[in-house]
Amino acid sequence: MTMLYPEVKVAPPGPNARAIIEVDQRYSSPSYIKEYPLVVERGEGPWVYDVDGNRFLDFMAGIAVASTGHSHPTVVKAIHDAADRFLHICGTDFYYDAFSRLCERLASVLPEMGPKRVFLTNSGTEAVEGALKLARHHTRSQYVVAFKGGFHGRTMGAISLNSSKVAQRAFFGPLLPGVIHIPYANPYRCANGCAPHACGDACNPALMLEREWFVNHVDPREVAAIFVEPILGEGGYVIPPASFLQHLRRICDTHGILLVFDEVQSGIGRTGKMFAAEHFGVMPDILLSAKGIASGMPLGAIIARESVMTWPRGSHGSTYGGNPVCCAAALATLDVVEGLLDSVRDTGEHLLRGLRDLQTRFPVIGDVRGVGLMVGAEFVDPATREPASAYVSELEQLAFLKGLLLLSCGKSTIRFAPPLVVGKHEVDVMLRILETCLQELALPVASTLPRPAAAGVKI
Ligand code: PLP
């Protein structure tokens, strides 16, 4: 097998890329972020080719979506075959085989949850939105608990749950009332100011919910659900202690509240298990999936205990949700991902070891954490441990120029979320490029300054 490496023949953005960016910048919505001027022509496995013939190593998978790698032949064939048959008939009103089979398949994940039912959506945010409706409908209660640093999407209900970047909420109000935000359990940055990784259970924000919020602010009988990412995604790839999720489960059981795991980013094999819940031994009442579920085709899912998905005929639906081509892509994706789980765990450990080795030599890396191929490195000002946001932005840009696609999250974390098909060779190539970037970049000064505005290229 030939070993591939990134190849940057024309400094990006090259002339073909510039022409496309120019049109985009003239006509597309200014709300798009455009992290760096990558203009994609095609992809294959973990490799992405731009319109000027450059080859990039992808360690962000289109925001943790290209689970099976770019254009995996099994997934592409399933899409072709489905498209040849029919493109649409509407799963809300009629029946087709791929829709029923996908619901059956997703109802069989996490057997400890017991019998389940599935609602198919087009995206993660729609899964969140539907789960909000389901939780209120089932419990007849109105409040929901969400977490600081959490991200759940861009629709009105989802942005009401978000608490990671103010720009996602600013001037869109009034948002959904009755959302209670409490701190997420972050072992590196404890809300009570403990030293990194030194907290005891007393700092557990779940206990704060019980001892403070449910005593002083809201009667738990009026709380419909707790929405939590079992591993914080956009908020910085934070792995909470298992006791955080265990306490949330106990609190939900005590008060008849629904526990909703938003596994839009952490699910579908990303952590080396099909869902991150399996690492913590805690089962939710409602499990949300999207992103990697169909390798990039738009699909999401609300997977709920049968005893919870009690809304009646006509109470929720979708014209496109569970489109036949997307369902076929999802069924093929699940087959491929099931075969990758061992390798994800193994490659993930190799990646963690490599990053921890870099951490010993580059004090700008404050924390390295991860499970499987959901790995984050938090960059800090070595003197103050404040987030080095501007540094991370420069690092992302420099890596891109060297043929490595990275994406930040949180205030100053680089997430390593490659397609699940990467192996040790790709990890080693990535680590070498990263090391070169760290050698070239000046240490952060005034790193508490906000991140520079979107790095969209000026042409
Ligand atoms: N939930 C989580 C945890 C996410 O990370 C995201 C997207 O990043 C969403 C929901 C929203 O998904 P989508 O962009 O498909 O609407």
C-alpha cells in the first residue's frame, strides 16, 4: 500500500480556489465562518484534494462528519443504488424499506436502554428540537436544564440550550424560556477554581443542580429534561468524570426528569464505541444522533425509550427527514463503522500518546484529553494558563498551509476528529506537521485577547 503524505504544490488559496472564493464572498451569507480558504474538489479516505491540485490530510472530517472517510466506496454505492430507485416519497406519510430498516437498526443500539423507537430528522439541530418537543409532550413539564459550554445547533430551541459562543444567540431573542444553565464538569477548568484534574465529587455540578437549583429556583417536578453532551464537543472536547453523568442519571430517576444525551458529535464510533454513553455506563432516556451517521448525507435521529416516545399520530413529522438516499447511506455507514471500532480505539491511543509527548516539550499545550478519535489539545499561555485563543487561530492557519486540516473548538482547543479510517501512519504525519508548526509559532503573548475575526481570505 502506498503511504500518502500531504502535498501543497500551490500556496493555498491558488488561482482556482481564489476564483471560487470570490463568487462565494460576493453572494453567500456573511454569517458563514469559513475558517480557512480550503476549496475542495474531491476527497478519498482521510485525504482531501483542493481545486489547485493540493493534497491535505483531514483531521477534522468536515466537523466530525466524514466518519467513514471521504466517499467510502460502500457508502457511495449504497447512495447510487438508492438514488437509482427513487429520491423521495416522505417517510412521515408513507413507507419504504430503508426507513424501516434504519429505525430498526437504531432501535437496537444501547440494548440497556430497553425497547426503543426512532424519529428520523435531516440534521442534529432538528433532532435536538424534536427531543425538546418530545420531552415537554411526554412529561407535560416546561423547564429544561442545559450546560455552560454546551452546543446543540442553530434553530431557536437549540440556540436556547447553547451556551458556548454569544454570537450564536445575540439579537435572536426572545429565546425559549425556562432553560437553566449550570456548569459542565470540566476536570481541567473546574468552575470552583480547583487545580487541573484535582476536583473531588464536591465540585460536581450535578450536585449543585440538586442542592441549589432544585431548592432555591425551580421545582424539579416542573423540569422536563436535562440535555447534556456526554463529551462536550464544540465547547472544547471536554471529558467529564463518569460520576457527573451518573449523578445526572440518579437525579433524573429521583424526580421523573428525562435524561437526553446529545451524541450528535460523540456518537457513531467516534470514541471507539458506537456511542460515548457506553464509556460511562450511564444510559439516557433519549439519545440524539446526526453528523457521522450517514457519512455526510443529511440525517439525524431521535432514539428514545418506547415508554417515552408516546406522542400521538400527527404530533411531529418532517417532509425530508429519513430521505431514502440518506437512510441507505446511514445503513452502509453503520456497517462500515462497526468494523472500525477496534482500530479507532487503538489509533486513538496512539494519537493521545503522541500529543502527550508533544505536551512535555511544548508548555503551550496545557491539556490533552480524549477517547478514541475524539481528542482535544487545549492551548494556554504557559505563564497564566489562560486560553491562548489567538495562538490556536494562527496554528490552524499555519497547519493548513502545510497541508493539514485542523479545527478549533472551545476557547483555545484544537479538536482532532479525523475520519475513523485513519491509521497510525496518518497520526504520525499529523504529529510531525503539528510539531513543525509549534516550533515555528511564537509563544502566545496577550493570549487573553479574543480570537481574531473569521479568517476568511481577503482577495
Ligand atoms: N449537537 C451537537 C453536540 C453538535 O456538535 C452539533 C453540531 O455541531 C449539533 C447538535 C447540531 O447539528 P447540525 O449542525 O447537524 O444541526
